[in-house]
Amino acid sequence: MRDASPQTIYLKDYKPPEYLIHDTDLNFTLDNESTRVVASLTMSRNPASKADDSALTLLGENLTLVGVQLNGDILSTDRYLQTPEALVIHDVPQHEKFVVTIENTLNPKANTALEGLYLSKNMLCTQCEAEGFRKITYYLDRPDVMSRFTTTLVGDKDKYPVLLSNGNKKAQGELPDNKHWVTWEDPFNKPCYLFALVAGQLECVRDSFITQSGRRIALEIYVEAHDLDKCDHAMQSLKNAMSWDEKTYGLEYDLDLYMIVAVGHFNMGAMENKGLNIFNTKFVLARPDTATDSDYEHIEGVIGHEYFHNWSGNRVTCRDWFQLSLKEGFTVFRDQEFTGDRTSKAVKRIEDVNALRTRQFAEDAGPLAHPIRPDAYIEINNFYTLTVYEKGAEVVRMLHTLLGPQGFRKGCDLYFQRHDGQAVTCDDFVNAMEAANDVDLTQFRRWYSQAGTPVLTVSEHYDSDAQTLSLTLKQDNPPTPGQPRKEPLHIPIKTGLILPDGNLAQCRLQGSDQVSHKIVLELTDTEQTFVFEQLPQKPVISLLRGFSAPVKLKMQRSLEELAFLLSHDPDTFNRWEAGQLLAGRVIAELVDDLQNGRSLEINPVLIEAYLKIAQNCWLDLSYFALLLSLPSEIYLAEQMPVIDVEAIHTAREFVACQIAKHLEDDLRGLYLDNHRDESGCFDAKAIGRRRVKNVCLGYLSKLDDTEIQRWSLKQFDTAKNMTDQIAALSVIVNTQHPARATCLDAFYRQWRDEALVLDKWFALQATASPPDTFDAVERLLKHPDFDLKNPNRVRSLVGSFSQANPLHFHAANGQGYRFLADRIIELNTLNPQVASRMIGALTQWRRYDEARQALMKGELERIMSTEAISKDVYEVASKSLA
Ligand code: PHE
Ligand code: ZN
């Protein structure tokens, strides 16, 4: 246990930097085990700082200091002080510019935390967000210090033939001893978290893009030679993103070169370093036989995300890390819209809401709940959360809803115009929205400071004499850690009214003269009643269309009403939602039956509804596949006061079997109709066909029918694309198919050299439902291809098991919990960021029965007593127990 608990940083303590760094000149002599860095920083006092301190404190961690100079004079050791976290230079000039030169060394190979400069296989690369630059050299490592970077890389020609950094290549040359050098210059001021360098044996795919103003941008994707044939999709995605941002936001790329490097060891998805994005290979590499349709979609989304950061994040950056959602929430919103435009808006929205409601809602209801703009943290890396990213995007989406697309665009234009080149706050963003639209968003700002998911309770009253429908909406904002009481929020609720014949009614709101088929209700009070007039018949109300606010909606609905919406709601989100609510209700009743020892019987309303879906003709086949799918076990669990993993699993399986039985002919027909022998076909129709087909195969496989078993085996053997192959394998693995072991083995042998496919092989086994899953997971941990130092592999085995296999992770004997805690303790020293993310499943301990609570708490306590516990792990574990 650490002796002093680590320090908490507060938003309220923000002070402008005491010094500025105008120019940052970096010189790297690269070596896998001892890289030498010489940093020359041209600095001056910050006139905006009120502090009166002639000492300069530069932050640095894990560095070996060689020497310090001030304006070219070597400083003797009494002129500065070194601490484990900083270098303090006692006296620096207060009235003129000065140059501090620091020389230090560091060991990239020993850096398993993958923050700062590290080695990914044979490639040197960096990750500086949030506070990794201080592991490269001593610096003012904070985002509001923006500087012009010039970087020279020197290294062995054979080991590091490619030398990359931000901006434009300015000069290069040869040196004795088989060395060479390259100088890069980034003309844009940037904070050091956007710095990057890459050095190694890389191959490059090149293309170009002509901007709307006619400039030609060189595009380069760097990968290992063996992956050169998997870059086409990433390159096309980049071009799509560039033209989308021009068309949608009028934003053009600014440098002449855009580079993406794919690395196999990466803590997160990707990083938007200026002009030199570094990506997890997972979000770059794709070939039809190695990547699924969803992988293709995610790659385009992440490429878009990092590209969009060039404006929302780089040109306008964050003042401090509490403002993280300023760039992340906004950029996630931008990438969601991009993907929606590129694929299917309906499907993308449903996928995003699914992610939000399963994972983010759990976070917001748990011990680590925080506002999208947190007000305190111990370790900032712990705040790259679903709340900051996904809920942050929902908050931006609500602004879009309230202001309308044009108003929102005006606000964005003003924001970029006002703040280009600055480090700003979430408030600056809202201010721009207000000013551009002449609205008051005072109350709306509470979304930035209040944590927790609001609960919206709805009651309706139809008055046939007055021909009015009154809708009463009540918002409850539950307490969260540190926030016992909340103020009401400004909540936009997209609404429509559907008449019994399926036609739409006009919404005529009392007190407003607008008449339209759809309307945005603005809930601002704790309780508010909206009256719709001139309704001779009682309509069915469609509320919170498109999931227009991140809230939990509570509304009394009969199963028949839900079935009606499922057939008639023109809002694609609510139509799908009606089916999910229907299935959720039926499954919840079955859970209750199981818990009370009653035998299970399927509710015919559900079967009828699913039959109707199956027999309807759908244009968007991916949407059809979602309509056919049951809510996930994790989403069902989210709805229960005390989570009963076994009952949820049994009840959901029962419903799936019943659907398979009652819809067997339709499902078989759909499978055969949508089955094609095709490989590299990625249009919406082909993707949709695969989704429908594989959902049907999933249902049919529950029937224990030898013909269906032959279908899955054949699909597995003959698949020409990863979507079909992995879908078949999943069915085989989860149904105790006689060929289970053979197929798993064949898949391994086919793909043992493709790390990303092997990740799928690990994940599939970790999320399987058969009873021997835990033993398999323990065996896989000892598999020669398992590597605790590779975050993708850890996520695929340990992450999948603990976060996506509730049935086995929550085994009553606690073996799943113990397994996870052991891994976290091992990871704590190797990679604290990954370790702390793996705690996720344990933080939710209060949601389970007493016996499981005690077991999970016990493991959290064991984690807390880890020797040399990292700040990352300490913060999450201690807050979970508090
Ligand atoms: N800023 C990155 C993104 O959202 C995420 C990231 C954070 C990557 C920290 C690495 C480290 O695109
Ligand atoms: Zn981002």
C-alpha cells in the first residue's frame, strides 16, 4: 500500500501557466534502450499569470537528466532541483525571453506502460495524451501551453529507415556510422500532448486528396510490410472524412501532409497527433477475409474521429484536462454523424444508444459517476470515459436538436472563428452557440456539471370532450457521489403523435401556433404538462424520438401499444425501441417466473410481433437485423434492481428458442434468401444481407437440428469474408456443435499470423456460454500467443471475459472475480492504464446479490493492498469501495 494517498487535482484550482514556451526544438538520438533527447525551449514569463515566482518548474517522469543550460550556460547542480516528478530551475529571467536546454535519456524498451516513447515490436513510437510528454523530456506538460515544434530525429538507417514527426519534412541527411537524420517542422502552435514521433521499418501506402480550395494533400499510411494489403479501406475512409468535414462543417485540412501509423501495442483506439495520427492496428487494418463488416465500419469511424480532431481538438484545443469533453464529446458527435451519413443513420443511432445505455448508464449510476466535465481527478487517464466521450456527444447532440442543424452550424462557425489557435473551455463552446443563435443556454449548462442519468416519468391523459391530450413529464435527477442534490435540466424531447390507423396527427401545442407532425418539447422544470389540442381521437404518443436526450424513460405502456408502435412508428429509433421494450418486458416477466419457481411460457404477443417483423419487407437490411435481435443480457441487467445473471441468461435463451421454434420457416427462408457466396462486397445491401442471415443462423442454431449444424459448418468452411466465418464459428462455439474443437483449431491454424484475427479467437472463447468457459479462459491465459504486455490481447481475453460474459464472470463461487483481480494486480506494474480499465466489471459490485457483493468487494480490497499501487488503479479501486 502506498503510504500517502495520491493527490487530487481540482478544476477550481486552475491557474494560467506561469511561463510560456514559444519554440520547442527537439533533438532525438534514437535507440531502443537508451534514447537521448535534447530539448531547447524558448520561453518567457506569462503576462496572464498572477503568480510571482522566479523559479521555473518543468514536469518530467522516469527520465535520466544529463544536463541543463540557461541561455547557453551550463547550470551547476545548485541552480536547479530534481524531484521524481519535476525539474525546478531556481532563477530564470523575468522580463525577457530565455532559452532552457535540457538533455536527458530514457529507455523506450522498458516502457511497458505505453505512455511517452515506447517500443511496439521493433517500432519506436510515442503516446503523449494526456500527460505522456513528461516521460520524454522536462516540459510544461499542460494543454494550455502551446508552442511551435521543430523535431530532429537521428538514428540507424537499418533499424529506423523511416523517421516521422509532426508537420512538414524540412530537411534530411546522412551521418557517419550508418546513421541518418530528418528534421520536421510543425507550423501550427500546439500543446505537447499532440506531439508524436515514429521510427522504424515501416512500409507506406500513398494517395492524395484535393481540398475544396484546390490544395493537394499527400496522404500516407505507414504499416509493417506484412500489412500493406490491408490499408485500402483506411485510405478511402480518410478521404471520405476529409470531404465530409468540408461539406458538413466547411472545414479544410491545413498541412500539406497527413500521416497515419498503425501500431500493434496501443492503450486506446487512436491518437490525433498533429499531422501524424498514431492508430491501434485494430482501427486501420482490414481485408475482407480478416475484418468483419463492423470492423470496416469502426475503422471508418475512428479514422474520421481522429481526422475531425484536427479542428475540434487541435486547432482549437482544451485549456485543461477537465475540459476533455470539449474536444471528445464534440468529435464523437461529429464521427457519429459521419458514420450515419456513410452507412445507415437509423442503424448507427441504435448502435450508439445501445452502447450508451449499457455501458455509460452503468458508469453514471455507479461509484465512479462524474459529470461530462469532471471537477476533480487523481489520474486523468481514468477520465477517458464513456461519460466524457459518449454522454459528451449526447450533450452536443442535444444542442444540435435545440438549435436545429443551421443554428448548430452557425454556433460551430463562430466557435472556430473565435478560438482558432487557442486552448479553451466547454463554456466557450456553449457561449459560441448562444451568441450565434441569440439564445440563453444558462440552464442547459448544467449538463456539463451534473452527473447521473435523469429519470423521466411520463403520464398522459386524454380528454375526449376537449379533444386534448395532456402529457405530464417529470424529471428526477438521482444523487451521485459528491452531488447529493441536483437542479432540473433542460431536456429536448422529440415527439410525434400516431393515430390508431397508423397516420400521423398534427401536433398543436397549447400556447403555440406552430403546427407540425413532429415537435421538440423542451422540459426545463422538475414537472411540466404539455397539452396537445384538436385531437378527435386518442393518438399513441411517440416520445424521445431518435433518443433525443440521454435519459431513462418511464412510461406505462401496454404490450399491445408497444406492438402498435413497432408496426407504425415512422421514427426508426422508436420503432426499434418498441420491439426492445416489448422483448424486455417479456423477458423480465420470465425472470420473475424463474425466481419464483414457475414454469416458463412464452407470451404470444412477442411471437406475433416478431413474426410481423420477419414477414415485413425491409429496405435497410441492417436495420431489419437489429429489429430481429433481442436486447443484450447486459442491457437487461441494467434494468434490474438486483442483477440475477443466471435468470437473465436462462430467460433470454428461452425466448430466443421460442422465436426460433415459432418462426422457424421464416428464419430458414431468410437465411437461404440472404446467403451469397461473396467476399469483398461492402455495399449496404451486402452488409445487410450478412447481418440478417447471421441473426437468423443464431436463432436457428438454438433448435439443435443437425441440418442447421451442417449449415453453420458449411458457412464456416466456405466463408470468403470474416463476417460470415466468425458468425458461423460463434454459433458453433456456443452450441456445443460436434465440430466445435476442430473448428476452433482450424481457425487458429488459419489465422495464427494475424494478430487482430487471433484477438477475435481469444474473445470468442472468452465470451462463450458453455459450462467449460472458465477453464478455457484459464487455459488461454497460458497460451503461447497470450501476452499481458499487449493491450489488444488483454482486452480480447480478460476484457471480453469480465465485461461481456456476465454468466461466467459472475460465477457464484467467485472464480471469475479472483481471476480478474489477479490480472489487474499483474497489470498494475506493467501497464497501469490498462489495469485500471480492467477493474470496470468489479466497480459495479453494488448491483449484485449479497454473496457476490462480498466476493467482489473482497477482490477490490485485495487490489487496494497491491504493493506499489499505481495512481490509476488506486483511484478506481478506492472510489469503487467508498
Ligand atoms: N484522444 C484520443 C481520441 O479520442 C484518445 C486517446 C487518449 C488516445 C489518450 C491515447 C491516449 O481520439
Ligand atoms: Zn478523440
